[in-house]
Amino acid sequence: MRFNNILPELYVIDFQKSLNFYTKILGFKLEYQRSNPLFAFLSYQGSQIMIQQEDNDEEWHNAKPEYPYGRGINFQIETNDVQKIIDSLVKNNYPLKRGVKESWYKVKNTLHGHREILVIDPSGYLLRFSQGLGTKRE
């Protein structure tokens, strides 16, 4: 297994609930896990994250964690099928923060298109799933 150069580790409020959310609802693959502390390494179409049960270990925090975790950050996760994620969220009665939105982002003289949704995970992290629409000239 090759690890990405940047690899977020998310402390979570309820490990089992978070693991279920990422694997059963969103479709992440459980690569491996440990039991002490509760930890899982997950992957999704080239993206990788780690989740770990919050343990109040001050060495790994710059402030006391409180809900919603991850304030001020969103994780953009590339997907090849935004609709599949939406369907799974709806089937599991899990709310979207924002439904599908088409966005075009300028990179030099080219616009890069994406179909995006926003969802908040059980610990409060903001996830942005993004499906590429291609490019066009400005």
C-alpha cells in the first residue's frame, strides 16, 4: 500500500458510528484497523483518511476538541459518482448539508467544473464530494 503525502487523521466522537458512516454509507474501504486506541485507515477512490476515537491526548491537539470537530476546514474528496453517494445518504436517512451544486473554478485561463455536495460527518467534519465535469476556456 502506498500512503498519500498528506493524510488527515480525524479524531472522532463515536468510533463505531463514524466507521459505519464512512464504510457502510459513503463506501470507503477499510484498509486496516487497530483496537487500542480504536483506529481505522480508510480509502476511497484514491483518497485516504484515518479515524481514531477521541482520547483527550493533549499532545495531538492544539485546543480542547468540541463539536463540531474540524471547524474552518472542509475535505474535498474526488468521486466518480456523486449521485451514488446521495442515494446512499438518502437511503440511510442521513442529511446533506447542501445538495448538488455545479461549480466552476478558475485555474489560470481554464475553468474546471465539478458537481459537488456537502455532508457533515457524525463528528462534525465537513466533507465535500466532488465529481469532475471537465474543463473549458474562460
